Amino acid sequence: MVDERRTIDLRSDTVTRPTAAMRAAMAAAEVGDDVFGDDPTVNRLQAMVAERVGAEAGLFVPSGTQSNLLALLTHCERGDEYIAGQSSHTYRYEGGGGAVLGGIQPQPVELQPDGTYDLHRLATYVKPVDAHFARTRLVCVENTISGQPLPPAYLPEIRRFADEHCLAVHLDGARLMNAAVHLGVDPIELARGADTVSICLSKGLGAPVGSVLCGPAELIERAHRWRKVVGGGMRQVGILAAAGIVAITDHVDRLADDHANAATLGDAMGGIEGVEVVAVATNHVFVSFAALDIADLNGALADRGIRVLGDGRAVPMRLVTHLDVTSDDVASVARAVAQIVADRG
């Protein structure tokens, strides 16, 4: 069995442990009953995150999946439809919650290689006002998607498109801060034009749990009711919100370190014969080993204390850097891969 204390875990940036500063903040957190709106630490976190994306209000929820679900339930009614990218989280990876719990039909649309919609093609998926069709109400955008940041000018284009078609816009900004740091812009610039924005605290920002759904106060009040309906009401949850405050205060600028480590890892992997670096984007590295005859690369890496996602053959292997991955770890991973390839290639 792999010794967890020695593991380099590259499966996702969700695997981080709370930092010492987070643990201290959690231990000292002032709390109250958040279902009654009485938790001062939660209220502070909600206001802080909303301000970071230029929104009126925020709502602390247990997960990004629930945050996106609340957005769907808030914007849409039963029999309505939301548009999302074919590979986007809101369509592919959230258990069909909008359909299961809200009677909301998803309309997936193939994205372009840079993660954007072709707006001319997108228009063909907006249903006409006709009793035969679900009512198209919402278009969802994801930033980043597979680590790829969207251009700053893109969301205003989506806003204009949505206004022309009487749609709302939800931004799944789970890694929006990665995009902002990579592009060197204020996250407000990347959120401008969205009606609601979801910010995940437990991905690159390193909090142990939680996301914040942001938007106009009236929409967030409706989302607050839906949070209760789906079982997301929490009590003295300032203990968790305190870690989120550390994340949003101290862990945004340091995302540049993760991006630099990903770039270094991509360069090192690209120098190994037979290894193809498919893409490097923010803190994501995608690598293919399809040209090599290595039956159990994942097992060989696990034996060396390295955990990865994907086998690198049928689908590219995804390697994600985060605050628990150091530059020395990156070098160790590259050496391990090179040794495995030399031994078995």
C-alpha cells in the first residue's frame, strides 16, 4: 500500500490538505447558526467572494456541484432548458441534478478547442417559443475548462448573445481565479456579464470544502431557499468558512506557483521519448503514452508514490498541480516517468 505521507497526488487540485493557517482560523472561528443567517464568519466569506467577482451577494454551499445546481434551479423552472458545453462540468459531471431534481432539460453543445461556443451554432440550439419545445432559459459557461482560461472578451460576447435571445448566463467559475492569475486580470473582468457566478474554494484555492454562488441579491435569496430544499442548510459552518476566507485571501496569487510547476512538468515530460504532451494549461498537464507499450503505468507510478488520473493510453493522463505539489515533486515525477519508460519502453 502507498504511504499517504509520501504520496505525490496529481489527480486533482481537490486533494489538498488544509494549511496550518487554515486550521488555526478554523479553530478560532466565530460561529452562529447559518440557517438563521447568524454565522458571522459565513457572512464575511460570502461578502468577500461576492466583492471579488463584482456581485451583490454570495451564498456559501458545500460543493461546486450544489452551487451549479442552485443556479439551475434559480434560473429555470420545470420543463425549461439550459445550454451547456458537451464537456462542461454542469452537463457531464454533476449527476444530472438539474433534470433529476428540477425537471430541467440539458442541451449539450460541442465546444470549440479553446472552450468557447461557436455563437452561430449556439443560436441553432435556442428553442423557438412553441409548445413542442422545452423553453430555453439559460446558457452556462465554464472558466477554466480543462485548465484552459477563456479570453476576457468572451463573456461579454455571451452576454450580448443571451440578451438577444432573452437568456440568463451562469458562469461555472470553479477555477476562475486560475484564469485571472494566468491572464493577469481582475476576476471581476472575467465575471462581468454573468447573472450568477460559482467560485470553488476547494480546488486550486485549497480549502477543505465549499463553494460560493454569487449574483444579484434577489437571485441569491431564491438560491438560498433552494439550498434548504436540497439539504444544503448548515449550522455552525463558520468553522469551514474560516478556511475559505484564508483561501480567498492568501491563496489566489500563489496559483502562479502551480502554473509554473505545471509548465515545468510539461517541459520535462515532453523531453521523454515516446511521451506526448497533449496540452499544458494553467495547473493542468495532459500527457499521452499511446506510443509506448506500458501495460500498467498507473500501477508503476503508484508503486513510486505518485497518483494520477487516466491511463495515458485510451485517454490522456491528467496531471494537476496544487499547493501540496512542490517543484521538487515535479522533478521527482518526471524522473519516475523517465525511469519507467526506460525500463519498459
